[in-house]
Amino acid sequence: MQSLRRACVAECFGTFVLVLAGTGAITIDAVSGGRVTHVGIALTFGLVVGALVCALGDVSGAHLNPAVTIGFWSARRFPRRHVAPYLLCQLSGALGASLTLRLLFPAAATLGATHPAGVPLVSAALELILTNVLMFVILAVATGAKEKGMIAGAAIGAVVAFEALFAGPISGASMNPARSLAPAAVSGDFEHLWIYLVAPVLGALLAVPLCRATQRHGCCTGPCEAVP
């Protein structure tokens, strides 16, 4: 129970930092007239994810993303009884970050909320594919349900960064339901939110059979691993 408590605190704090830094970069870019730039926003997301995986991987696995937690559960690397506490803590951390940004930048309109540019179904397809690739890499570099170490942090952070670089202008490259839900809830902008709640989860789930097909025998088929 104590280890689960530590893991939940880590997930709440880690998701808070991720959303504060990532959507904060978008918000500051908007209020500063584009001084952060799209490249800066993508690098912010990638760097903060990589740093948090290194810092919190041994504590909670540094999921920081409901889609990743659900993906680990589907891969039989994470116990079902811990899914709900993780999701609650991730959503709480993300909401806290968006509320903080609202206090810091009360005039900001969307607080970094994600919106499709153009046809919504194109963005939905992109979010599914992006999260599928991200989850595949996470499953490949993680030990059980634990993303840990500098190699895992560098690999996962790099995927987040390069996907945000090329897909951000179209879909926002969320790949994370908590990251999209929190700014939408605080700003009151729920248009097309379904894309960022449904597509990342489907993408993460589809990464599991892909991992089984390409990785070592027995991958994602063993007994669930408890919280570290």
C-alpha cells in the first residue's frame, strides 16, 4: 500500500509537471507573440517527458498518461486494481497544472488545449498512429511496467519530440488524454475533445499486439507486475 501511495504521488506530480511545462510552452508562445516557436514547444514536451522518466521511472513507472497506463494493463504488465488510482492521479495532476496556468495567465484563451487543424478524422487518425508508435517504444524499452533509466528516458522523450515536431501543426500531437482534458475543462473548450480521449487509448491498445509480434517470445503475455 505504501509503494502504491508513493507511485500515485509520483504520477500526480509528474503529470502536473508535464502539463505545466508542455501546455505552458504553448500558452507562453501565444501570449508572447510566438517567441517560444513550434520547435520550442515540441522540444519542451520531449525534454520534460525524458527527464520525468529518468526521475520517476523507478517510483511509478512514469506513465504520466492514461493511455500508457491502459496500454500497460492490456499488455499484462500492470495490475487492473492499480489502473483507476493511476488514472485519477494523472487527471488530478493535469488539472492542477491547467488551473495554475489559468492563475498565471488569466487572459489566455485555451491554455494549450488541443484542436484539429482541418478534417477532424485526419487528426483522429494521426493521434491513433502517434500514440501507437509511442506506446510501442515504451513497451520495447520498459522493464515490466517501469520506464526507467537514461536510455528509456531518451528514447521516449525523443519520440514525443519528433512526433510533436511533424504532427503538432495538424492534430496538436497530444497522445495523452489527461494533457488534453485538463486545459479543455479549465478553459471550457470541449470541441473535438473526443479525438484526444478516444484515439490515444485505441493507439496504445493496438501497440500491444504489435509488440507481441516483434519482441521476444512471451512479451506482453506474462503475469501482471505490481507497482515498484
